Amino acid sequence: MFELENLSVGYKGRPVMEGVSLTFRPGEITTIIGKNGTGKSTLLKTACSLLKPLAGSVRLEGKAQQDHTRRQWAQKVAFLAQSHADSNCTVHSLVTHGRYPHLGFSRSMGEGDLRLVEDALATMGIGELRDTSLLQISGGERQKAYLAMALAQDTPYLCLDEPATYLDLAVHKEILRLLGALKAQGKCIIAVMHDVGAALEVSDHICLLGNGGVLSYARPEALVRGGLMEEAFGVACTQVSTREGERYLFT
Amino acid sequence: MTFSCAKGASSPMSRRPCCPSQDKQVSLVPLGSRVPFVFLSLLFLLTLLGAGCARQESQPARVGRTTPFQFSDDLQRRVLLTKRAERVVALSSSFAQTWLLAGGVLIGVTSDAFSREALGIGEEVALIGTIKDPNSEAILALEPDFVLLSADIPSHLALSALLTECSIPHAYFHVETLDDYLAMLSRLTTLTGEEELFKKNGLDVHQSCTEVLAGHTKGESQSEGETYLLLRAYSTKVRAKGGDTMVGEMLRQFGYTNLTELHPSLLEELGIETILKEDPTHIFVIPMGDERSAKASMEHMLTSNPAFKALGAVKDGRYHLLPKDLFHYKPNNRWEESYAYLAHLLSQ
Amino acid sequence: MPILRTCSANKGAHKALVPLVCCSLGLLIFLSLTIGATPIGAKGLLAILLGEDTRSLSYRIVRHVRLPRTLAAMLCGMAMALSGAILQKVLHNPLAGPSLIGVNSGAGLFTLLGAAFFPHLVALGPTVAFVGAMLSSLLVYTLARRSGSTRLTIILAGVAVSSLLGSCTDALLTLRPDTQMGRLDFLIGSFAHIPFSQVVQGAPYIVGSALLALVLGHDLTILSLGDEVALSLGLDVGRTRFFALMLASLLSASSVSMCGLVGFVGLVIPHMVRSLIGEDSSLYLFHTAAAGAVLTLGCDLVARNLFRPYELPVGIVLSFIGSPFFLLLLFRQKNKGGSHV
């Protein structure tokens, strides 16, 4: 269980959000949505211990964040950033870096580590790109590579900041399906998404942010019925039943 | 030895690794530090081996035919020579000349000694580098038993450790004034045993200089309180020099005051206003590098610059370019000529 | 067409390079010890190294002139190259070099202070330079820390401190013009006149730091992925960066205090090695160190023998030999369509 208790997040002492209390459970996908500037990424990064909380606490399986060493935390929580610095390494190399938190002092990879790397590459479908430099592949392929790295990290908790950005429609769908598969494996997934439709489609819970706090934390259908979507985004949301399941239209 | 993974060998659902040989790549010690560790250990061994060579160096045998001679050099180091110095290397042209004047023989000198024809250094003398950058290997190859070095040049000071390790007696000298020259000549002539050369190239020179000084100051009673400006002209710039230099010391003996003693700031920047205010009686210029271009640089500055043109010294032609071999290089046995030259200029 | 590099085949190829590198280094060491104004044959060299010959002229030359020089050139070349490689990785900046963290200006200022106030204590020179270099880089790091300790602030602090110390040096030069010669000696680095005792004094710092750097190699690679990614992978970014900077400082301070400023090596050797084998390799740091040693020793060999008994400044030879080679690599890169540098 991933718990945020009365968390205040922000930069340099100025809070962007206050009093956030949320719980994320294994085997569930929670998506954080909200208008630009509401602090979605800030909240996610603070939860993942990349930023210091201004107040409140973060607990993972009962243990406070401060009681974990960086390494221990990284073995439990993986984070996919929204954008990445230019890095000139091969795709395969990048994905192997995902095993870093699990490596011992000698920093050498065992058979199990290598197998996980291969699985991650296969899952993301970028096996053929393994020897290509990151600088020479498209933005979408790069995103897949970083996602593969997060997968290789093999953590029970995955925090993804805009995982489907840059990706074309087919791959977008693929990612959403992948999230479903990961959830079925028992992982807890927390994602920040811009695409509200996709978020509503795939999530078990939606966390709607606004006004310096959590506006709503509910199941997608409940959120749509509640009418807060119109308030938060200024667009009307209609639920549509299709062959594949519930979909949402915005007008 | 490169191979690339075949395209299409893996599908998203395939669980077989692409590169089979990867499975074998398990190592307990990281690749990144095992091989270089060996390399660095070899490096260390090499260093230790070299250090080992040091431990086996034996003491030089004592040759005790003549009385060992001990003296203090200008860095207050005790220099001990256990035998006659027959293979001598001098690391500057001035010292080379002083050694020759003391009756010694040279086996190695720096390049500036060869360019000064007056020294008469023959071809049998080895070239061991430049005065600023002497070549330690060339020095060692000559197997000298005495080396003369300058106390003012950093690369000479750095050689001390090497010469000491090789048990080669060496002495540092600092010669600016006539007295410094006499002190050096005295020690060198004791070393060569040619005492009468000290009289000829030392004491007699000193006597002549004293006479020149006496002759000048007797006649010129108004030199009290007179000032002069001493400049060093490079091809690109001109700098003021202080009274502690060789020329400065000589002029002090003539009773003149260096302008920089009244205004030390002139050493950093040639303050025209200060110079105009003080209006020095004489201006002396020492050329550095090529004498011709230094002279041109001096002429350009003094005669084309309206501020300088206004100086009394310039208007009356009391600015003088001093010849290098009497005023830049140490005059050694020609000190009398230097004094006489100055006396002549000052009486204008 | 993208440059294809394989995963394990990479490592295999780079491993195969290692004996080649070691052999060339061995050959250069041999040449450096035997070539000179007094030629020494292989047999003579063997006798000296084994301790059989301890009296002859050849022994003195090898022991007191060529051996310290060879070791100094190798150690300094290795140190400068590693320092540059670490800095380029940590600061994620291809133009980063030891001069960026204030080491060179600190060493220069303190060398000049020593020359101005204690001109006869030559033996103290290297220690003084080393202290100056380390103090200066600590200052840079402290200033950077105060303002956030990001890559940019470190670079800015480095530029500011270098500039400040450079001005202090210039001021000192103006007030004490007699130190000009010492300054020139420092600015134009050389491996001449380095006594063996000084080499032995500096060697542990260089070798020790190099070993630590090699162990730290993997962490540095993680760091170069970006602060956020590195943090999320469990790396203590602040501590790793500090440690890496201190190592880089130690390496370049030891080198600069031994031989003065030898430019080129720290900036360009990492690029050369990167063009040849890529930054990704686990042996990248090792090959950088080895390339630094090989190139510097080779150039020193040329510098002191080409116009015997006159010596060329080794920095000039490094630039003359290294720059065309570097340009060649650059053009080869461009033709292959890759953008690695």
C-alpha cells in the first residue's frame, strides 16, 4: 500500500498543493488528472521521493519514506519521467540501467537481471532497437525504451508521468493494454495523464486535482456522473458504451 | 569481431534472449575494474621497481688527492668538492665567462654562451640547452664534477634535487653588482687555485671602478638629488626598473636616485604625469631581446609621444640606450668599462 | 545509417583492445627509457632495471632523468584524461575539463605565490600547487552547493572562481614582475626536471584516485542519464556528484602540481575515446586513462628528442599530433551520419 498522508507539495517552500491524503493499492491503476498547472507532476514526483514534501508524509507498506534508503526505495518504486535528458547510450544499455537498484557492490548483472532486461525489451516490442543509440530513434521509441527501463526495475509500484505522450495512436492503445496487463500481475500503477479519455478508460480510480488540492477521488463512472468534469475542465463529458467497453466523449 | 542481432528474431511475446552469449556474461568482479586493476597494479610495480633501483645506489668513491674545498654558495648551501673541478658545466653565459676568467675550463654551456662571440666558446664545448630550460640528460651525459647554476632561474633551482641525487657538486650564484661578481670570482679562483687571476680580473677591476667613481663625483658636485629613470625596452613594450638592479646600483654609487624609489607605483605603470612632474635628469634604457627593435621601440615611445617629448631629458638628448654586453649581461671583467661608460654619459 | 554497436560483442571488442593498449604502452615505456642523447640498448636497460647496473652513466640517466620523466608523463596523462572524462560525464558537458572547476587557476595562483614569497623553496612547489588546486575546487563546489548544486551552477561557479583567481594571479604578476618566469614555467607544462621523489609523492594520489574512479564508473553512467532518472534508480545524486568532482579535482591537482598545465589532454582525449568505442562501454574510463597515458608519453618522447638538446613544450606536440587525429575522427563521425560528440 502506498499512502500519502496530509501531503503538501511545492517548490522552495511555496506549496502548490496542500492536505493531500491518498491511498494506492496493489493491483489497481490510479490516474491523476487535472488542468495544467494544478501540480500533477509535482505530486507524483514528491510521492516518488524525487522532491521533498513540504509537509505531511509518504508511507510505503507501512514504512515511512525517510526510513527507506534510496536503494530500498528504488527497489520498490519505479518512476518514468515526462521528459529525458539527451543520453547517448544504446537501448539495451538503458534498459539494463533499470536493474541498478538491485545490483550489489560489484555492480555486475546476474542471469536473472539479464532475463528481466530481455523481458522488458520484449514486452515493449523494441527488441530490434537494442543496439541503436537513443539519439537515433524517434521520440515514441525513446519513450518505450524508458518505459522498458522502468519495467526492468521490476518494482511492485510504478509511477508514470505521461507514459503515453509522443506515442502514436496504435502504440498509445498498446500502452494502455500494457498497463492493464501489469495491473493483472498485481502491480500498483499511479499515472499522470493528459488524455482524460484514456485515463477514464483504463483506471480503477481517478484522482482529479484542482484548487490546490484533491477535487475528487473516485471510480471513473462515479466521477463522470458527479459532474465535476465539467467544472474542472469546462467541457461536457458523455459516457458511451462500445464493443470494447465504456468510452467517453468530450464536447 | 562484431555481429548484429538478426532483425525480426524477437517478437514482443518471445521470451528467448536475442544474444545467446549474454547468458554467460556473469562476473562477480565488474568488468570495468578488473582489467584496469591489473594494469594499474603493473604501473605501481614499475614505480616500485624504479624505487628499488634507488636503494641499490652506492656511495661515490672518495678521491683524496687534493684537499677537499668547501664553501657557501649564494643560497647559503654548503658546497663540497672533494677533488679538482675539471669537468665543469655552466648554465649561463655570465657564469661561463666568470669560470673562464677564473682560469677554469668548460665542457658544457647553454646556448646564450655560444651566441656571445666575445666569450670565445669553442666547438668542443657541449651545448646543454637554453638558459631558461637546460637539458638534464645532456648535463648528466657529460658526467660533470661541478655545475654552476643561477639562483634566480626556477628551472635551475629545480635541478638541485637531480644533481644531489647523482652526487654532483653544484653551486648557485646570484650576481647583480660588482661586489657580487667579486665574491663569486673569489670562490672560483680559490677552486682553480689561480689566485693571481683574482687579482687581475677582480681586484684590479674593482680598483679601476673606484677610480672612475672618484673621478666623477669629485667633478660633479651637483649630482646630489639628481634623479634618473631606468627603463627596460622590449620589442613590444617599455617597463621601468628599480634601483636594486645592476645599473641602478651603479647609478646609486654615482649619487643618483632612481625615480621609482620616490614613486614605487612607476614599476607597475609608467605614469607619465609622475615622470613629467619629477623631470629626471637622465633616462637610461636597457634593451631586451633584439637590440635594434628595442632601440626602435624606445625611440618611438620617447620621441613620438608628446608627453615624453616634453621631458627635459629627452629635449636635451640625455636619454641613452645602454649596450647589452655591458649592462644586460654581467660585465664580469669589464665592469670598469661599464662604470666609465656611465660616467661619460652622466657628464653630458 | 546508424552506427550499430552490439551489446556483448562491444564488451568483447573492448576487452580485446586492452592487451593492445597495454602492449603499446609497454613499447612506449621501453622507447622512452632507451631513446635519448645517450642511446641505451635493451640489454643495458634490462641490467639497470634488474639492479645489476647501478654505477654507469646509463644507469644515472635512466634512473634520474628518463624513469621519473616516463612515469610522470604516464601518470599525468592518465590523470588529466580521467579527470576530463569524469567531469564531462558528471557535468554532462562536452566542453568540461579540469580548468572548469578552478583547479588550474588555483594551482597557478598558489604556484606564483610560492615563487614570489619563497622562491628558493623549490621542493615545496608541487605541494603548494596541489593545495591551491584543491582549495580552489572546494570553493567552487561550496559556491555551487549554495546555489543549488546543479550542473549549471557548478559550471558557473567554476567560471567565476577561475576568473577571480586568474585576476589575482595577474595582479600578483604586476606587483612582482620577477615571478613572470615561474608563471611561464607553469603555463607551459613540461615533464623535465621532475625528480623521482616528486613522482613517488604524487603517484599514490593519481593511482588511488584512478582506481576509485574506475569503481565509480557505473554510478557515473547512471548519473549521466539525468538527475531525475538517477534519483529514481536509487542513486544518491548529490553525494555521487560531489565524490566524482573531488576525484576529478584530485586527479588534475596531482597532475598540475607535478608538471604544470598540459592543456589538450583533459579536454580532448575523452572525446577521442568516445568516438572510437562509445561512452557507454564499461571500459570507457579505462581506455580513456590508457589513451591519456599513451598519447602523453608518446608526445613527450617526441618533444624531448626531436631537437636535442633543445626541448619542445610537450603541450605543443600534443596539440600538433592530437588535433589532426581528433579532426579525422570528427569527420569520420560526420560521414557515418552519427552524432555522438
